[in-house]
Amino acid sequence: MSRRGMSWSDQELAVLIEVYRGVLEDERADRPVNKKSRLEAAEAELPGRTHHTLIHRACCISEVLDRHGKAWVRGWKPSALSGQRPCSPGMVDSIERNLGDLSRWPHRRR
């Protein structure tokens, strides 16, 4: 059953943020990472959320991190930079709340 149009719960965002953090850590450590397989694993934990939706939310996470001067995952560009529809203010607020202490996220490399 699709959850299209339904708000994301904090629990759903937490699952995706955990995947996102793992991908970012691997990228920054120059370890090989398969983003597609990571998202497929997340799909199993998020019934009704499509691969496309997960990518869009990952780009929203990147958008929030970028606004705070933090590093984001290559390939999951902030929505404003990727030409995707912008993240809703409510989603931005939810992501900020679920990211936790932003000082624990790495800064962008210059």
C-alpha cells in the first residue's frame, strides 16, 4: 500500500537519516558505497515508501544540512541544486528535529 501524500513520521525519518549518515560517513572515508542498495534496504523498513520518495527525502536531508553548512551525500544534492521540487517547510522542520545535534554532523569540505 502506497503512503503517497501521507506525512512522514519521526520513526520513518529516523530510519532514512540513519541510512543517510552511514552513506555520508562511508563517502567521507573514501569507502565504496552503493546508495541504491542502502535505499533498497530502507524500503524494506518503510513499507509504502517508494524508492523515488526516499531519494527525494534524502535530497531534503541534504538541503537542511547544506543550509547549516554541513556536508551532504554526493548524488543526493540539496533539492534547490538538483532541480527537484523544494522541501516543504514542515518537512524541513521535521528533518531538523530528527537530525539531532547538528554540531555532530561534519562540515562541508572546502
